Amino acid sequence: MATSTATPFVVTNLGAADSFRVNDETGDGDTSPFIIDNAGLVGIGTTTPGALLDLGTAGSTAGVVRLAGSGSGNVTLQTAAAAGTWSMTLPASGGTNTYALTTNGSGVTNWSQINLTSAVTGTLPIANGGTNATATPTAGALAYGTGTAYAFTAAGSAGQLMQSAGAGIPVWTTATYPATATSTGTILRADGTNWAATTATYPATTTINELLYSSAANVISGLATTNGGILNANGSGVPSMTVTPVIGVAGASTGTIGLAGITSGTVTIQPQAAAGT
């Protein structure tokens, strides 16, 4: 033991025994003393420190560190009861915001982003942003909801359409359309199963107030209207708009007009068979 003007209390140990020891029991049988050994290693709760600071004795005294907050509270650091034997190496920097402290499996830690492919297992619920399912989509499949999870359809074939099945699994379906527009003026119609071109043809344009009618078999044409006109068919059934309509067909049927009474009865007005003109 010596003194120094720089350091009031100096212990110089030239031997093999501990440099400093504080027992909490009578004699040297204390197994959990405070020790500074001849190599300068500090042990608290152990007689054989193996590091610059060694806390506790495996199997009897746990090594615990308690850090007090400057305002209040304490944080205690301690190992598991069966701690194993391993080392932990801290990263070389303070890390990046949102990064996690990860290990290489040998206790060497690093700041890194979580690898969602290799570091995450299990099924992530929908409430946490997952699918609540483990299904793997195939190329060309579509996602749909089962009511509790996400699932995927099978892949469809080229040109198919997705058809709803209500609350069931949506299905791919093949709609049939004319491959080419072979007839001018035809339009698409549903036949209950597919879409097909009409046999009848339609005009490409119409004028204002024009009426559409069948001017020939499977031919839809436009019929112009006349101010104050009445739709009137001739003896061949061809319609026209005229302000001087003719009722009946000369030589075939008599034209008649029936006037109904407000309460009952009908008065019929008709010409003689040979009506003249």
C-alpha cells in the first residue's frame, strides 16, 4: 500500500493474491464479495472475476444491474435464470430510425430492417395488415375475399372474363363474340348465352323525330315525320306519315270510324261499298 500526491490511496500488488476485497461475512469464506483481483478485474458477487466487471456467481447469485432515472424510477438489467454462456457484441453506431437490433446468431448485433422473407413466420391477420391466409398466388390469378381471409383464383385463359358468383368464388368465363364484323349495320344482341350479331341491319345515323321501322325483311330503316301527320299504312302495309290518311283499302276492306258514347254504345261511320271519290 502506498500514497501518492495525485491519488490519495494507491494499492500496488506485486503478488498473485487479490488487490482488494470486501467481505460481507466473517472470515474469507464469503462467496459473494466485492473484489479487485491482481489483474485489475472487478468482481461483485463473485470470487473469480473473468472480465473487467463481473457480476454474480452462476448457480448461486444472479448478476443484476439497476439504473436509476434522474427524475424517478429504476431500470433493472438481468439475465434469465438459466442464462447459458454467450457474448453480445453491440453495433458500431446508434442505428437508423425504424431499424431493429438483430443478431447474426452468435451474439454479434447490428441495426437492420426486418427481412420479411426469412425473419417472419406465421400468418398475419387482416387487422394487422395481412391476408389471414397462407395461399400463394399463381401467375395471372386474382385476389378475392372469403369473408375472413384473402384467397386467389386459378389463372384464367387468354381472353377470358372474370364473372361474379355472388358470395362464392369468382370464376373465369369465356364470352363468345363475332370474330369479325362481316355485315354492315348489324349490332350485338344476347342470345341467353353469348353475344352475337343481329341478322337485321340498322342505319348508321337517323334524323331528329325519325321513326325506325322494318322497310324489308331484316332491314331497319328510318321514316321521317310530318308536322300534324298521322302514321298510315297503304294497301301493301308500307307505313307513311301523312296529314290526309286513308282508312281501309279500296277493293279489299271498308274504312270505318267508330265513335263511342261516354256511357255506352258506339256509332260507326263508313262509306257505301261503291263510295266514289
